[in-house]
Amino acid sequence: MKLLRLNISQAYLKNKEYESCIEHASKVLEVDNNNPKALYRRGMAYSKSQEYEQAKVKFIDNLDWFPRTVEGRSWKQRGQEGNLE
């Protein structure tokens, strides 16, 4: 079920259905609270829906697992600067 919800959250994110993406990614995180894909997708959905404070709390503050990638470093830096738009 976790993989299905991850795939569904990705589809919702691509279709700009951010609330549904957040819902499915959050369900994954209920059973696997450090799942990087769910954390990333939920954080992106919060950011894209302009819920920047939620994005920071739910996404930027949990980027310890993600800084190895260019995008992860960029998001972490933007979050620290307060620029999540």
C-alpha cells in the first residue's frame, strides 16, 4: 500500500493537485516517518500551494537525508534564507 500511495502522491503532484498529494504522502509517513520520497513530495506540494511555513516545517527542516543532491542543497539554502517561493 505504501508504494501505491507514493505513486499516487507523485501523480497528484504532477497534476498540481497539491492537497491530494499532501494527503497521500502523509499517509505514507504515518507508517514510514522518514520516507524520503514522501517527505519530498509533501514538502513540494506545500511549497507549490504557497503554504511556505508548512513547507519549511515539513520539508526544509527534514532535509538531513537529502542534502547530497543539488536540488536538496538548493531547497535547504532557500529555506534557511526564508525564500521558498
